Amino acid sequence: MSGTTPNGAPPGASDLPQEMKGRQQSSSKMAYMAVIAVVVIVVIIVLAGWQLGWFKSNSSTPATASCPAPVSLTGAGSTFVFPLMYQWYTTYTGSTVNYESVGSGTGISDISAKTVDFGASDAPLTPAQKTNASGILQMPESAGAVAIIFNLPNVNFAAGKSLNVNGSVLAQIFLGTIMNWNNTPLQTLNPGLTLPIDPISVQHRSDGSGTTYAFTQFLSSASTQWATQVGYSTTVNWPVGTGDKGSSGIAGAVETTQYSIAYVDLNYALNNEIHFAAVENPTGAFILPSVNDTASAIADSKDSTNLPLGTGNWSGVDVENAPGAKDYPIATFTYLMFYQNPYAAYGSSYTLQKAENLVNFLNWTIHAGQSYSEGLYYVTLPSSVVAADVVTLDSMNYNGAAIPQAACG
Amino acid sequence: MAFDRVARRRWKSHLFAGLTLLCVVAALIPLTSIVWTAFDRGAPALSVGFFTQPLPAPCGSAQTHCSYGGVGPYIEGTLVLIALSSLIAIPIGVLIGIYLSEYGRRGIGRVISFFTDVLTGVPSIVVGIFVYTLTLDYILKTGGNPENVYSALSGATALAIIMLPIVARTTEEALRAVPDSVREAALALGIPKHRTTLRIVLTAALPAVLTGALLGVMRVGGEAAPLLFTAFNNPLGYTGVTQPAGALPTMIYNLYQTPYANWQADAWASALVLVLIMVILSVASQIVFTRVRRRISGGQ
């Protein structure tokens, strides 16, 4: 047929451009689909590559021949110990450690549910929590102190001096029986100062906290009324005061509330240069908290040479009110928790190699790891506590057999 | 008289234009404030090293020189988590939207639609705990190691569950906005319903569907709560779907709580980086959408 185009379409000026346009459209759509397909394939290849470790440099350096190949260990819990833990696991090369700072309470529930290799908590396990996680061990891996912080405008302190407080006065303030700054017992402790008549604004933690545990334990031993009416725990029913979340919440509240008083980790107070009070120790001296005076306090405390076994009950351990002349009285441990027999706890998929990684890392934290404490304002463990921790680590086993230990990293 | 009325109307018009402008300014205040605060407090950390160096040791008031860094692996982790959750949520969400708009306009469809809305309102931490519990339960039933509960995959699953209802509902609305006459025209030409839906209705609504997907990505990109119990944390960022993964929001959450000035500056700078990532994703997808839209309208 004459007059038809090669592809059989009838001739017509108006039809041709439309057809071309249609073809153009479908070819551009094809190109579009091709681009999508390529992108999807590239994404899959990249993900697979990641999975297979193409993009990671293999820079594992085994320390000695007896060290197991490094594996990944996970831990969770205490926000207080997180900075020190970070310093530890970035320095230690024997294993890849992955720590999530979700709070001591979650740390305990995570290790109880066996979703992590170790939990970290600023308060020891309660007897009920211990029965919940059979075969669990706990050991102190670091220590801290509780600082008393306050906001007293227009009160000038002599150099090296601060507000003087003691356990009995603090208990009365937090019970609400001392309500004003110039109340006689408080004024008597501070003879050189003119304290204002203004009411004391009490601030405390609203969330569960190891700092609250240590502070209320100190108040309980100083005041029988506090011990019977409130007691000590990570959270208590506060008779008076305002609650704030976390150390940062407490510090912020004291900074902005005139005539307020609160307690916070010494570590937090020192790093943020917050003013803190001198606390009276059993020898009658008023001590401004420092890392060294807390370390000596823990070494001098009667419980530090008489610690329970790793399997024992730590909830009664008290390292406060040490008898030394310069000892700061409100000291506290922070704990790591893990299983004595990982094979029995986690099942057969938990290899001996991983158990070796775990025990070597824990061993490193209480020995070489302690040297990083002071620079970050954590308290170095005294040798008596390290010795007790070594007994705990030596009691670990893998399905009945001792776990080989080596100094790695 | 007439002039008076025109003047009054013009004045009223100006008044309302002014009021709307005021509202726009009021809405922009929080955004600028967030960006400025993050920039101001994160300024010491912002440098090339912030992206290339690992997270430095914490720096207390005793140290004189503080270093910053460590955001790199967490950017990687966040991008991978967003990609994985999009791979899960967008196809499923679009299919749900197609069902709701094209097949289930009444009866069971309305029930599904209602529950999709309810899912939007579930707090993200609850979604995290839900995925955690479900994964742990599955692992314990199959006799696996409970430690495997924390993985990039479970993190992405939690994020996908948060994303899903947003994608589904925006897809549904986008498809409904396509006039019925378009569907009728296609059906009248003898095109089967599934092809009408996929090739004509979905294509016409594609820019709006993609906007919905982007909204979902924006929603989950800044989530920290659901990741705490699922993706956990990983200083190396992303190391595999079955391994824990680090993400920017959880990094910010962890670092801000610490007493160290350099880590807090790192947290603020990371917040700024997170906002910038969202802006870049948004602008990039706007460019792609415009292309898609031009291509679709160019074909008509």
C-alpha cells in the first residue's frame, strides 16, 4: 500500500508526532524503571557488603598467644559509670565492647533477662532481684561519692571553706524538721557564717538512682527517725522537697533555685564546678569531698575488708562513715553483674571463647582499668576490694570447667 | 462611599495577610531557636574531626585540652536504619493504602483504616518494647541466645511499625484525590482493575505518595526511644543486620546525660547534624518529586 509509513500507521501530519511522543514517553519510563532497579541493586549490594564486612578494616591485634580471638560483648545499665566504661572499652583491645547507658534499673532487668553479657548498677541487687536471676555474680568495679550541693546567695565563704553539714542535720532537713537556713543546729555547725532566715528548698532525684541509694543509706545510719520513717533504696518516699530527673536535672534546679539544697554524684559536681558542702565524718572533722579522700574512706571502712562473695548478698554492704581522720563519709560502690556459668545461663550457643573474652575484660577493668578513674573523677578501688573481685572472677566457670584467664588488651 | 468600602476591604485584607505572616513567624521561632541553640552549644565540636575522629575520651574540668568527634559511625547507623525501615514500611504501607482506597472503601477497610489511625497514636517507646518482647519471646521459644535480641533488624522493625500507618494513610488519601472519572475512563477502555490501579491511579498520585513516604522517614529519623530496646548501641555504627547498631538520636541521649563538657558539645553538634540530614533528605526528595511530576504531566 502506497502512502503508509514503514510501521503501518496511516499517513497524517497530526498522528506522527503523537506516536513519537508516546514512544518517547514509554522509553523514558523504561529509563526511569531502569534507574530504580539499579538503585535497588546497589542498595542490596552495599547492605550485603556491610553484612560481610567489606568496608571494615580488619585491625584486630591479639595481645598474647593465650588470648582468645576478640568477640563482641554487650553491657547495659548505669549512666553514672558510662563515661568510665567508654574510656575502658575504647582503650581495651581484647574484645569489642558495646555499652548502652540506659540506667541502673534497666541494667539489672537486662542482665536478668540475659539479653546482655554484663549489667551495671550503682546499687547492689536486692535479695528479690537476686532470686530472679539465679547464678548471678556481682562485684564493685568502681566507686564514687555523694556531694551535698546548695545555693546560698550573698553568703561569703573563706577560701577553702564551705557550708558545714552532718548526717543528723541533713536528715532533719530532708525530713522537713529543719525548715530555715538559720535554724539552730545548722547555725551551730557554721559559727563564722550568718545564715539567712529564708526557708530551705529541698531538691531530690525523681528517678531511681544509685546516688539516692547511697545518700539515704547515709541518712539512715545518722538518724533513727529517717531509718524507720523513710529507709534506704534507689527510690524512697520523700517527706519533703521537689523531684528532678537525673544529675543534670538536680544540678539545674539548684543553680536556678535560691536557698536550695540537694545531693549529686561527686563526679558531676567536680566536672561542672558546682559548690558543695563539707560533711562531718566520725572523727568530727568537716571534709570537702575529693576523689582521694573517698578512696581512703573506702579502704578504711570496716566492710571493705569483709566483703561478701560474688554470689552473696551485697545489699547490706556499707562503706560510709569510715573512721579515718580525713575520710569523706558518703562513699559508695558501683557494681557489674554477670553470670557465674555463662554456659548454663545463656545456653550452648555461648561459646567458651566468649566466656574467656568476658572474664578477661572484667579482669582488666579492676586492674589496668583503674588507672583511668582519677582523671575522670572516679574513685580507684582499694586493693582489698580488687582482691575480693578476683575471687569472684576466679569462681566463674564454663559448664563446670574453669575459664582460662589471660591479660589481654 | 464606594471608595470607602474598597479602602475598608483593602485594610481588612492587609490585616489578615499580616496576621497569617505573624503566624508563620511564630511557627518558625521554635525551629530557628533549636537550630541556633544546637549551633551555639555545639560550635566547639564542629570541625572536620567531628566527622572523621572516633568519640574522644570524656573531658572533665581538670583537663585543659578537650577533643571532639565521633559522629561519623552514628550517621552511618542512622542512614542504614532509615534505609532498612523504609524497605520494610514503604512497600507494605503503599499496598495497605491501595487496598484502603481502591478495594476496601467500606466494611473491613474502614475498620483497618480506624486501627491504622490508632497505631499512629501509639507512643514510640511502646513500639520499642513491643518489638523487644516479641523478638525475645521468639528467641526463647526457638532456643536461641537471648543476647541476639538487640540488632539493627529489630531496630528497623520498630521504626517500620512507626512509619507504616503514616505511609498507609497518606497513600490512601493521595489515591482518593485521583478523580473517579479517571478510573472509569480506564475501565471503559477495557483495562483490568489491577492495571488501572497500578499504572494509572498510582502513577497519577505518585508525588503525593512519595511525600507520604518522606513524612514517614522524617518521623522515624529522630526517634531515640524505640531504638534503646531494639537497635541498642554500637560505637562502630552499623556492623550487620544481626548486630546492634548505633544511631544519632541514641548517641545524643547518651552523651547529653554525662557531666563532660566535650561530650555535651558533641551531643548538641550531633543534634545539628541530625537536623541537617533531615533538611538534605527533604530537599533531595523534593527535587526528585519535581522530576517525577514533570515526567508524569509531560506524558499527558
